[in-house]
Amino acid sequence: MPISITSQDNDLATLRQLNQGFIRAVASADAAWFERHLADDFLNSNPDGMLSDRAAFLLQVARPPSISGLDVEDVRVRLFGDSAIIHGRTTYVKADGRPGAGRYTDVWARVDGQWLCAAADVTRC
């Protein structure tokens, strides 16, 4: 019996790829990736409690990262029609060599057929 791939399966696969792209782009300071994948009105809640708009986030992410070995685990993708929420846990090495960890929540929306990140929230511990 052939396996049927549904549009929901396709969306989930796309969102998982976008999540990996997001993490890779943060780790490599790839602001161009974010230029293509952020909504025009994107907002980011930073670990320090500040809120960054799209322009400020692009400037921030273009700087060389102060962490290394960024990895993600416990990723959960929740699909709600033309919107989705992605939760994940990050691990990394701080500039002083100590291990670090955090969580993030990203909100994605399908805009004109393309998934764009509309909001992100980052915590660190």
C-alpha cells in the first residue's frame, strides 16, 4: 500500500527544515538567510527582556556569535493551518568555555504561500 504524503506532512517537513536553517543561520551569523525568512513585522524577545524589531534583529544576528557549538534538541512543531509554533531547547558553549542552554519559541505564518517567521522568543539559563 503506497504511503500518502499530506499537505500537513509537507508543511511539517518544511517547518523542520526552516528550524534547522534558523539555528544554522544564528550559529554562522547568516543575516541573508534571515532576510529571506523573516516577516516584515518580525519581533524578537531577547533573553535580556528587550524586544527587537526586524532591522535590529538582522544587525544583531549579523555579528559574529559569542557562543560556539550551538545545537538544538527537543524540537516540537505544532501546526495550526497557516500558522505554526516551534519550540526547542538549545545547548552551546559560552565564550568563557562554560556550557550554556536555553529554550526558544518561534511563530511562523504562511504568507503568500511562503512560511515566514513572525516572532521569536529566546531564554537562556
